[in-house]
Amino acid sequence: MSGPDLKMRCGCGLRAPLKTLWIDTNPQRRFFGCASYDGKSNACGFFAWFDPPTCPRGMEVGRDLMKKVRDLESENKVLKQSMTSLKRSMTSLKVMLGVSWAVVVVMGALLMRAAK
């Protein structure tokens, strides 16, 4: 008994890569597609399912998982923006602290000079 044929060729004559769908209607379903497909145009139009259709429960779980992934990606984006803003604020505060220390040192020197 042999395993699945992973050496399929598309109409372009190239080895068709095994890809995975990450969409709600076919979550985690694998397929062979044209090797020249760039996300916009399907050069030769080759397409063949590798997996059987997903069962209803798998569709439900896959949809829920994909929603969680999208929610986490969105939250991650917001957190990265917040972190960038906090880093800018921290840099400004460090500059202000440095300037205030310089002012304290200068004022101390002037007071010591005036006291003599």
C-alpha cells in the first residue's frame, strides 16, 4: 500500500505544491494548486483536492479557531501600536529627566558659586 501521490504536476509542467486553506468554508482543507499561482492569477487553473471534505463538526471548530486567530491578530496589532506609543513616551520622559538633571546640576553649581 502506498501513500498519497505528492508529486502531482500542474498544467504548467511544474510540481504542484500541497497548500492548506484557511477560510471559514473549508478550514484546514488541503489541495494541490498550480505552481505558478501568485494569489491573483491561477496560471494554468490546476486544482485538485488532497483531503476529503471537512465534516460539519470540523467546519464549526475550524471556523471558531479561525475567528480566534483573527481576533488575536487584531489584538496583537493594537498592542504593538500601544507599545510603539509607550516607547515614544518613554524616550520623551528620559530626555526630560536628563534635561531636568542638567538643570539641577547647573542650579546647584550657581548656588554654590553665589554662596562663596
